[in-house]
Amino acid sequence: IQSRALDRNLALDAYLPARYSGTAGRRYPLVLFNDGQDLPAMHFSSVLESLNFQANVPDFIAIGIHTSERRIREYGTARQADYKGRGDLAPQYTSFVVEELLPYLQTHFDISTKAQDTAFAGFSLGGLSALDIVWAYPEVFGMAGVFSGSHWWRSSPVRPDAPDADRIMHDIVQKVPKFDKNQRFWFQCGTLDEEDDRNHNGIIDSIDDTLDLIKTMHEKGIPEKNIRYLEIENGRHEPRTWGEAMPDFLGWVFSGK
């Protein structure tokens, strides 16, 4: 698909239900994935076949959005880049997803246009990007999935006197008034995602940042039933662990349907 917002072509992988015909008039739920080029490394097709065989999820359409060498610029938070200027193209990427990709998919596939049928997920920095877009567009997306999310994304360098300050996504959730208490959020971390512990509390930063973000969401008014946190013992920051977590995520996406 050609994107005017990003001024480049993007490759997409479409995972369609076995019984999909495109002519029956049925509208299917949609799950988007950032870093879609990594889904094969997670054995995504096999996960779908297994879930379908066990009848654990209804038929749905999954779209993997391939990234490029500009990943560190296009993924991030649309409100602002981080303190190193990374994520400076996140506003354009958000425009691509909302204004170009979704209309394209709705034209070419039998996809539901309801927010409660539309989820967006991603891995690491792609997870942060998906969460930022979902939070900003509750009328479009009902659910977000964040695998080992880069919630450390900061507006300034770490300060020894306040090591947990200046995390951009936490600030967005806390201060941006536009949100929907009916949105649902799924988070995953692995206990071996990293080794850094900037506040020296004995908890690695990826877990600390994720739990702090969940706490902020609860304080904002998102009910506990709308947030799931999955921690994988010995899980790492890699596709193998994310593939292990995938059935839990997809089962959770459709658990409220």
C-alpha cells in the first residue's frame, strides 16, 4: 500500500479465516500488528490454526504491517518525539494507520468498522506505537495489545533524583482527557526482557514501567476487568516469547465477545 503520509510503500500480510469468501456480506473483527514482518518468527499461522481447531476464538482477520529502516522514527508517541528526537515521524504513522490503512482494508476486506471489533497490537517499540494510537482514537479502536512495550520512552534523560519521571506514555494517559473507560488493554512482559533497573528497586525496568502504566490507567478510571497483565517467567525480549504469549492475547481479545 502506498502511503502519502509516510511517502513510501508499506508491505502488509493478511491472515484470513479458512472459511473467508469475501462475498457473504459478513463483517469480521480486525487485529492489526505493528512489526508484522516478525509474525512468521512467532509461528503466527500455526497459532491461528491451533486456536481455530480448538474453537477458542471466532473467525477474524489479522493484518501484519511491515516496518522499514525508519522504524525508530515512525514508531513512538504522536504527541512528541523522545528526548533524542526518535519517533519524529510518529504523527505521520498515526495518520497512515487511521486515515489510509483502515479505509483501504475496509474497502478490500469484509472488516467490521466497530471499535469493539478492532484491536491494534505490537512488540517492543511497536507495542508503544499501537497503544498510543489506540488511546488517542477510542472511537476507532476498542483494544490494544502490548508485548514487551517500550514504556521507558522519555521526554528527558534519566535523572538520578527522579528515575521514573518524564515517561511520555504515562504522562499521556494521565493528562490527556480523551479516553474511553470501555477500552481494553493487554500487556505482557518477560522476566528476562532486560537487566536494567534504573530505580534500584529489584524489578527490571520493562516490568516496572508496565505496572506503573497499568496503575496510572486504573487511577484514570479504566476498570480492572478491562486490563490484563501477563508475565512470562524466563520470557525474553524476542519473537519466541511473544509467540508463546500470542494465544493468551488473542483469547483475551475475543473473551468479551
